[in-house]
Amino acid sequence: MSYPYIIQGNNVVVVIDNVPHTINRSHVTYQRVVDAIKADDWDTVKDVIDPKMVVLDYGNGNVSVQGETLYWKEEEMHNSLSTRMIQMLQDGFPVEPMVNFMENLMQNPSKRAVDELYGFLERNNLPITPDGHFLAYKKIRFDYTDCHSGTMDNNVGKVVEMERNSVDDDKDRTCSVGLHFCSRDYLNHFGGERLVIVKVNPRDVVSIPSDYNGAKGRACRYEVVDEIDKDRADEAFAQSVQATAEPEASVLSEDDLKRIAALLKAVSEVSE
């Protein structure tokens, strides 16, 4: 069975059982309706044509979208992350990395970190990874140790961690204890002979200090995934989702990066 329809401008109108249903291009299921019409899949058209009734589930079922509202475990969300995810759905982009990011973020015990982290990433143009972590910059000493104590090994492939309750969670204590990561803009304000890329799980972020316009953060754990040329820091991140730095910015070979990725995966599996 097919239904009368018209696609005009930004709207699709489908008449089902003598009742016209209109869906606008801005709605998250618009493209599904159009694709179903083209495929003569009229059962799907009938199922998704009413925006208010459609519920899209993602990830482990904790994230759902109904109409133009995003829910976390049935609680309506209104923040920059949920707004961005709805926009991506409307534009037809895959949201699985963002869903993974939200799943990880909501494991963070700090409400302030949950509220502030995604805004920090957007403001500083830092990408998330396919598995829902994010990438940031970190300056270290020439011998690959941290700039503060000189005791933490930050060689590529290392996991650096400390007890969460040892990290300062006061954003207004701007220079304090924690494992630091930063944006591109902060690099000129901090010393260090080498520049590495760290991968941080959102659940491990403790605070975003308030100085330097929120250009740095403190965490209790990160993975060192790449080393880049300090003079090519601007070229490290070119996409909103990427697994490591862009090849032209890295000082490592493709084989090196594959070996490091396999090493970090093994470490992650053991820790789980």
C-alpha cells in the first residue's frame, strides 16, 4: 500500500487514512521519511511520519530522542551537548560518537564537570573520539616527563593517572593539583620542550579552571596517544571527530601510531 505525498521545499506531506501529516526538514526523522518514500517502504513512512510519536534510542538505551527533545534515562536534557546532538541529527550526521561521549560523561560524579565539559570542548575546538573520549594538548619536558614534578612518564602509549580525590576540584584555584590538559590557545602560556596529544575520558575530568578563559582542565587520568611538532599545533585537529592528531602534525609514523593504539587498547581491556 502506498500513500499520496508531496515533497515541497522544506516540507514533506503524506496523507494517511485521509489525514495529512507534515514533517519539516528540521526534524530528526525528515531524512528517514524521504528515504522510505524513495524505497517504497510505506510501513516505515507510517511509523515515523508523526514527529511527536517517534522515539529514537541510541547507545545502551540511556539516550533517546523524541520529537526535538533529547532524554538521558527519561530525563529531559537542556544543555549545549543535547542541543548539538539534535542539530547533528537534523543535519543528517551520525551521532554515535556524541552518544558515546554522553554515556562516558554521565559517569562523572561531578555535576560541575558534567555541566561545563562539552562547552569547554566546543569553545576550544577540541575533537571527540569515536569511542566518546576527547583529545587535547599537553606540554612536557624534553625527557617526556611532566613539567611540574618531572616524575610522570608521558611517553606516547603511556597511561598517566592519580587518585581522583587528589585532584583539585575548585575551578577558582587556577594553578593546583591534577593532571593537566589544554587547548591550542593555552600553549603559549606554558613551558615545555615537547607537545603531546592526550586522550581523556569525560568521566575522568575533575575541573575546568576559570583563568585564561577556560582554556585548560584537570583530570585524574589520560592516555598519551601522539606527539606532534610544536610548530604545527594548529594542524593537529581538523575534524570534530578523530582518533588522534592529523598525520601532517604528528612526528610519529603510521606504524608507530598503530602500535601505540594496540598497546593502549590492551591496557584498557586489562583495566576493565
